[in-house]
Amino acid sequence: MTNGTGEGMRQGIEAIIFDLDGTVYLGEAALPGAAEAIAELRRQGKRTLFVSNKPVEPRAVYAAKLTRLGIPTREEEVITSAYVLGRHLAQTAPHLRLYVVGEASLRAELRGHGLSVREVLTEQNPQEVIDPVGIDAVVVALDRTLDYRKLNTAYQALKAGAAFFATNPDSTCPMPGGDIPDAGATIAFLEHLTGRRVELLAGKPSPLTVEVAMAELQVEPFRCLMVGDRLETDIRMGQEAGMVTAVVLTGVSSRSDALRADQPPDWIVENLLELAGKISGGD
Ligand SMILES: [Mg+2]
């Protein structure tokens, strides 16, 4: 494992975890060569899993999008931060009453795991704040419907002692046309207000995501390659879990970012075709 491009490491890879945005696609378009590269890797028998920190669509929607972009994918091959959080809470704390600073899809995902999600009565009274006594945990996520009432409800609940969870730590989320504020910005707002720190993060680089990915792939982390465009989430998660890592330069990280990192990824590739070539035995 010491030789970053060694034969042993390449042959030992049984499964590949791909980030989505900036790695496989950007907006509504597959990145050049992504579909061909993934098809080739699957032909070689590599199992594939796609991991997104975005909690705003169900897994089936991402699977359908990948399929539409020429990468046939089943729902079970996609995990999102919402799915990881729902699965984790259902296993460890199924009775918590949750208040979600997030979108409808996240509330549906959490309910799908049998969890209890409180709703706010919006039409009747826009100032309405749920009684914080009825909230055991606040869940913070990307929310394009975020407003003062939601922030205040979360604040009151946290002040009253509710647990502080979030789907993912990203400050911004890449979107076609430019990035937008993400969960990290709302976490910072609530941390500033309460003097507390978020207690549980589900998405990358959390070990909770690794746990779910390994359960889906049925493989040891060192037999796994983590591919992504973000050093501080994708690559860090892979490295902390003992995976082989590859940064792809089609998203947020540049070659100099990757080379300057305290612990550079094992591979730096321009695109997924170059990665497929390396795994197939090229240099
Ligand atoms: Mg990405």
C-alpha cells in the first residue's frame, strides 16, 4: 500500500465508491467519459456505489438520473446523507421526535425509516414555533425554503436541550449556474446562537457514511477505491477509512490543491477515463 500506483493496490480493488456532483456529472450532464469509464470498470467486475451529501432527492431519483445519463443504476447503488442519517437514527434512536430544518424530501426519507418528524403549521400562523418541549432532536440540512420561523424553532429547541444533528457539513452546494448556501452555513448560524456544536453528521466525511457504504458493498475498506472531487470530504473520508483514494479534477479541487494536501490522494486524475485506464493496468 506504500506505492501509490502499485500493481497490488490496483488488483486489490473490488469496489469503487463515486461521489456524484463534480465527479460523475455536473448539473444535468454526465462529465466527459464518465459513462464509458464506469461501464468499463463494471465490465472488469468492480462493484459500484454512488454517494451524495445532497439530502434533497430520494435515492431513486439519483439512480434514475444516472440511468438517464447512460450509467444504469439501481436505487440500492446510491446512498445520500439523508438515507445514512435515517438508517442510523432508526437503528440507534428510533423514538426521537425530530424537527427538520430541511426540505420535504428529507422529512419523507426520515419518515420512511419509521422516524417521527414534527411539522410546523405554516399557513395558519407564519410566526408559529413548535413547542420546543416536543422536540428531542434538530436535524439541519440544505433547505431552499429556509426562513426565520424555522431558524427560531431550531434555536428554541436547541436552547431547551434538543440534540443537534445534521445531514452534511458542506458550507455550499454546487448547482448549475453557481453554488448555493448549504447545511454548513445553517449549522454555523445555530452554533453561533447557542454556543453548542453539532453532535452528529451523517454525510461525507462521516464514518457513518462509510459504515453504510461497506454494508451495501459487502467489502473491506482497503479493497475499496473512493473517487471524488473534494479533498476535505470525499478524499478525507476514504483516507480515514483506509481506502485507496483518487481525486478527479472535474470539480472543485485542482491538481495543486491535491499536491499541497497534508495527505495527498493515491491518484490524481483529469477524468474518470484516466482512472479506468489506471485501474485496468495502464500507468
Ligand atoms: Mg463532488
